[in-house]
Amino acid sequence: MIINNSLDEVKKRENALSIIKNKVESEGRSSLFDLTGLSGGFIASSSELSLLETYVGPAMFEEELQSVGREHMGGEKVIPLNRTSSGILAAVLTLVSKDSNVVHYLAKLPAHPSIPRSCKLVGANYFETDVFEEFSIPENTSLVVITGSTMDHKVIDEDEFKKVIEMAHEKGIPVMVDDASGARLRTVVFNQAKACDLGADIAITSTDKLMPGPRGGLMAGREDLIDNIKVKVNQFGLEAQPPAVLAMLNGIKNFKPDNLLNSFERKDELFNLLNARFNNFEKTPTGVMISPENLAKEISVENNLSDDDLAFVFSFILLNDYGIITIPPVSMPGASATIRFDLSTTDAFKLDLNDLNKKIESSFEKLQDVATNEEKCREIVFNS
């Protein structure tokens, strides 16, 4: 095993960021191709930047963020946060009591780790399922959670979405929707309604996923719940700082649904190219992906690596050799090791898909060459 614990995941991320820094310094930003779908951005004018003071910034930008945020997310009020995980934690701290139940329905397991971790922190009992027929709400449930689009972009069925909300509200239980990428993916590509319009009490999105905003979270929903959650946010320092608030505001204003729709069309071309060599790539709404389990099926040499280890090594080869950034090298502990090539990013539109296919094939051949040498693989992932 190469990646054994959360510390290992932190160390591999540090190495990935070092590789990215070195490439930018030696070859320029154009040498990198961020295909994570999480590339985000920071759009700001010089006059706006001059207002990013501790108290002036919120005074100038938070009111307009309320307006554009409600339009983007629905709901009665929004609150900007430093991470989506921060908003989830604040909501759980506010709404969930010790020994109560939290039940979670999503299209495919597992949930984002911030949800069970937050429940554990308050001493709640947590249950999750991706089988609709098995979903139920037991007595003493304080919160129902729905994931709109999973970490690997599996999108929930809208009828099931609405039914879970109805089941919760029949028992007077609030519903929180983790709509990190779903706030755009579900609505633009799958023509689903906004979570709050479907009846969710609160919903949260990541402002860097499939949009040109910063790493941050934006929560929307019922005004009374948002106000109570905001108390916890401020008590624990989970609020977004002025630069992030400005970047969220401009990120939403500059979000272009056509980029998602164009990537929806291009994914078929890339998938067909990869299919000439591989058997286990899958389509996502905005690109293609290969899970650790399916990557292992492609390997024709004996090795002692775990499926996740193979995915980490493969993704580091892509980064080292071709400047292709995928999620596994740069992800936080607990994130999925699935490798996604998201075609909705600005960098993706600069890539010729035939050339991208060749780079993926070449990286895979190198993976096969090194997979039998665990120490070499460790060196690739940790630079050790």
C-alpha cells in the first residue's frame, strides 16, 4: 500500500502542489491543463480589489451576493462559507442533537466524508443508502440529507429527490441538500429544478465546481434556518472572507451554462477515442472517468498495489509528464480516487481531444511499466 491514511493523502497533495508550482515557474501556466472540474477562479476588477478590507468588503459585496445567490440557488437567503464542508458542519451543529438520527439518500455511495464526520462530531447516528427502496426515516431523526450529484457526478433521479423531501416533511424533519456540483450539473445538463424549489429547506454548493468561482461554499434556504446556521458559522470562524465573497459574486455572474452543454457533447468524442484502447472508461455528464476498480481491470501485469494506489500513480504520471491535473493528486483526505477528465473547464477547451487521448494512453503504458515496482510508485506519488 502506498496511501495508507489521511497523513499520506496530505503528503501526496503537497507533492502535487509542488509539481504544479515547478511547472508554472519553469514552463508557464499554459503548460498545465486542469481537468478536475474544480478549477474555479478569482474574477475581480482593480477597483473591487481595493475594497477588500475586513469590514468594507462584506459591506460592499454581501448584499449583491444575496441577490445573485438566491437567483442561482433558490431559497429565501444565502450565506457564504469558506468551504462547502464548513457549511455542512455548521448545519449539523445547528440542527442535529446527540443520539439523534441523520439519514442520507444519494445516487451512489459513498457520501462526501464531511457529512458522516460532522455527525460523528455531535454524537449522532448516521445512515446512508443509494437504494431508494431501502431508504426510510426512523424515529428520532433530526435531519434528512440528499446529495444532488455525487463526487463522481452520479445525479439523483428528480422523482426520488422529491419523494425523499416529501417523506421528511411529513414527519416535520428538515432536509439539507449537498448540491456541491449538482446546483449546476443537475439544473443545466439534466434540466432539474433547483433544490430549494423542490422543497429542500437548505442546500449548499461548492463555488469552484463547474463554475469560475473560488474554493468556497454557498448555502441557501429558509431564512430562519440560514440565520440560525449563521450563528454557528460566525462562532466557529467558518464564514467566507471578503476576497472569497467577491469572487463568489463574480463567479456566479460569469457562470456560462453553455460550457457545460458543450462539454456534454465533446465527452462522446473522447469516450470513443479511449474505447479503441480501453474497456472500462465511463462517461460522466461533462467528460469521462475511470474508477480505481476499473483501472485495475485494465492492468495486465501482476502488482501489489491497491486499486486506489494505481489511480494515484496514474494521475501523478499524467501530472508529471503532461501537466494534466485530475482530482486524485490534489484532493483532500477522504475524497474519491476516481480519475475524471472534465471537459467543461477553460483548459479543456484548449485541448485537442486526439492529443489528450494519446497522453492518456502514454501515461497508462508508463503505469504498467512501473506498477510492479512499489518503491518506484511511491517515489512518483511522494517524490521520495
